[in-house]
Amino acid sequence: MTRPPIPAPPYDGGCLCGAVRWRLSARPLAVNACHCTDCKKLTGATNLLMLLATREAFSHAGAVERWRKRADSGRELDIARCRVCGTRLWHEPLSSPALVFVAAGTLDDPSWAVPTSHIWTRRASPGVTMQDDAIQVPGQPVERQALMDAFTAIYGDA
């Protein structure tokens, strides 16, 4: 597979109705697809494609509602949604407060967001395509560093 290049930051995105806008001012640390049951239900899709990024590089404007949940891994996270239209925009893992996971589908231009890692692959829906060069983790990786290492192995250091 030929991957599109990662464009230079910043990256902008927002919700369906436009009430919330977000910006990522640095290159993502990873592009990950999660195939857990929770992500499927929360998105209505076969997986959630997300950008793993540092919280310090992330900003947003507009009213969001947060919902705290316990993931399949046992970790807790706050899911941020637009208060007006309900679009799931990002989530904040309580176990890693320096990180944010932004839903790649909310990017203004998501054309470059191809996963370099897939997690919870044992729960992947039939027919889901996974890139040959992306790592595949059957459940939750012990350390998120594995996702970042996979991204760096494909795209190199910024």
C-alpha cells in the first residue's frame, strides 16, 4: 500500500454542525484504529480511527459535554462530544493526562489518516481491511508507546 504523506501541522477539524472547532498544532504521535466493542457502538462504525497527540498541542473552541466511561481495558476516559449535535470529537485518557485521542473522521481533511496500528483486532468486524505494514494488537497494548513506535517506523521522526 502506498500511504499518503503526513501533511505539516496544524490540523483542523470540528463537529457536524460546526459549533465546536479543534486544532492540533503538532504532528500526531500515532494514527490508530480501535476495534473494541465500545468504539464500534460509540461510532456506529467498524472501528474508531484516531490521532494520538499531546494535550499541549491540542486546543478547541465551542461547548462540549464530557462522558466518563470505563474502557474494555479497564482504563477510564472522558469522551468529548459537541453539546449541540453530539458528534464524538476526542477522548482524554485519565491514565495518560498528557495525551488526547482525536477522532480522525472529524478532521477537515482526513485523506491522510491511515492507521499505522490496530488494537482490539480480536474483535474486528468481518471484512475490515488492515494495512500490511500496520501493527495489529489482539487487545489493549500494555503501553501506548507501541502505537507511537509503529507510527515512527512508517513515517520516521518529524
